[in-house]
Amino acid sequence: MANLIEEQYVKQGRFSRGVKQRNEVGIWVLHATAMPSILTEIGFITDRSEEDYMNSQGGQQQIASDLLQAIIKYKTLLDAGHVH
């Protein structure tokens, strides 16, 4: 799922920081879950252009669309037995 979200971001020209796996020193919000989970970084408010994008209606629409498209693709792959 995380890879599919990252692919959607890249299709829109966003910079890819890669997909990271949780490990022993992983991110707390992922480590503390009792179920499969993902955390996505949509940008950084310390980067003025990313902050402007995330605050814009168009940016928010695109980010939401990217997430939705990734979820739809994941569900399609899941139903077809291509992911576990």
C-alpha cells in the first residue's frame, strides 16, 4: 500500500523520499499499532513551496486523489489475490 501511495505522488511530480519499513527503532506511531499501518509524508511545512501546496485547495484535492487512487488500486490487487 505504501508503495502504491508513493507511486501516485511521483506520477504527480512530487519528490520521492522512498518507502521505509518499520524496524526496531521505527517510527512510534507505526510501532504502537496492533494492525498493519502506513504513515505518509505529504510534504514539509519547513519548505515554503510544499507548505503553499499543502495549504492550497488544489494541493489538498490532489493529495486526497492520490491517496484514493492508491487505495482503489490496492483493493483491486487484493481482490485479485496479488497481495496478502
